[in-house]
Amino acid sequence: MNQRFHWPDDRLIRAAQDGDVPSLTTVVMESQPHVRKFALTLCASPQDAEDAAQEALIILYRKIGTLRATGALASWMFRIVRNECLRQVRQLAPRGEAAPAGPEASAEPSAEEAVLRGLEAERIAAAVGALPREQRQVLIMRDVQGLPGRTVAHTLGLSTAAMKSRLHRARAALRLALAAPAGPGAEEAVTPPVGGDPRP
């Protein structure tokens, strides 16, 4: 049986927000496995994921007082990790092909944030993480990092048509996984369609 990690409880988060250092340290430690999971799901490489996770945990430590609702910790950390992954891409992308600015630059909530209101961040991370590697790569680069289609195709060594086909399969698999009922056994239900990801 897999070990199940839990997010810090509301009482602990409130104590951390009030400046209790031991509580804050515990919140960061208990959040760490989830943050690393998000980073591995959303970043392009394990090294990028490690850097993003570390930065996100530092932000958590320094800015937990800005968290409006204790129950929103998972969604807040998901967005911080995603923004760190996007920042890494913007630093590396050639001029003119950088990913768009993150939602923090806009007062209006993004479509992804609207989805986060209805779905747990853990479910999204699990669904993306369960995709075959080839599908996960193209989905992260195109939909999470916002890179142009031709840049994604070139980076992965694919034709534009092959990239679009792989992206279509990835989106369909993700949609199917997120449509599955949540609850006990849900993680087992978050699997790609039969047949995997045949290479184009």
C-alpha cells in the first residue's frame, strides 16, 4: 500500500499564519511531498522540478500570511509551482517565443484557476502525472508552459502534424481522467486510454 501524505490541517496553518515558527516549519515539511509532486508534474525536467519545488517552499515559508483561506493551500501551492515552471521557461525561451505572463499579472482569473475551484489540485497533478511520458511532455510544453506549437514540435523532434496529434491524444486522456469520479480508488482510475501513446 502506498504511503499517503496529508496536507497540514487548518489549525496548524492558522498557527503558522499567526507567526508560530514551529507550526510554520511543520506546515512547510508536510507540504513538501505535495509540492514536489506538483513540480514533477508541471516542470519540463526533474532538475527544473527540484528548483521550482525549493522556490515554492521558500515562498510558502515567507508568504503564508497572504493565504486567504486555510483550505486553499493546495491550490495556492499548485499555482506557485506552475508559475515557477513558467518563469524557468521564459528565461530559457528565445526572444519572441517566451511563454505568456502568468495569471498573477492579470486581475481576471484564468480558465485554469476556474477549473481549480471545482477540482482538487491533487487530482489534476495525478491526472497529468499518469499520462504516458510522450503525452505528458507535449501537454506540459503546450498547455502549461504556453510554448508555441512549432517550438514544441522542434524541441521534441516531431513534425507539426505529429505534435498536434500527440497533443490531441494527451488532452483527450486528461479530459477522460478528470471526468472519472473522485474518491477511494480514484487514482487507479486516472489512467490513459487503452493503447497508450503510439509514436507517430
